[in-house]
Amino acid sequence: MGGISKRISKVIRDMQTFGVQQMIVDGGEYSHLLQEKQREMRKTYSTINENDLVGLEENVKRLVGYLVETDKIQVVSITGMGGIGKTTLARQVFNHELVKNHFDGVAWVCISQQFTRKYVWETSCISLVQNLMSKETQI
């Protein structure tokens, strides 16, 4: 029994050494913490560099055209099965120079399966403010 306790103590020390956070199992608390961690890991971001992509050029060109060639379209929805490259395509369009120059501000908002309107609005506003502030500092 003492050997098991020593091994558990060593594992806990190693976790602390490497910065692994301990999740306390307390009823549904562990499940809730795990879901939050998974949700955070699934978020998408606009800043990942993907310069070596092949096969998206035509779709990027088409979507950029929809956004900048008419003032009537300011939002484009990209839908499809998981894993087909929707986020990658959206990121390429979002970071395209024609799009950035055409609009006063742009916002990247990740809408997961569990989202709230408040989260979407807050994230949109924060993203727009950050975008507009970075444009001002470039001037």
C-alpha cells in the first residue's frame, strides 16, 4: 500500500512540476471543468498562418469577390460537414488584403455548438475594437 501512495505522490509532484492543473472530482464539477476545457480547445482563431495551402484559391477568390464587389453583402456563411476546411477557408478570406482594405473593421467570432447571444456580441465587439485600434496605430 505504501508503494502505491509513493507513486501517486510522485505523479502529483510531476503534474505540478509540468504545470498540469489538477481537476477535483466533486459530483458534476469534473465533468463541467472538462467540458469547459474541451470547448476552449475547439475555439478557432483568425491569426494562424496557412501560407502553404493548395486547392482553396478559387473558393477564396469567389468569397472575397462576393464581399468586396458589392456593398450589399457584408456577411457570408460557410456551412458543411466537419473537417472539410470551412475554418481554413474562412481564415483565408478573413485575412485577405482586399477584405481588410474594403471594410472599416472585421471581426472573427467562433460560434460553437454551445454559444450564447451575449458571448457572440461580446466577442464581436471586442474583435472589432481590437481591429479598429490596430488600424489606427498603423496610420
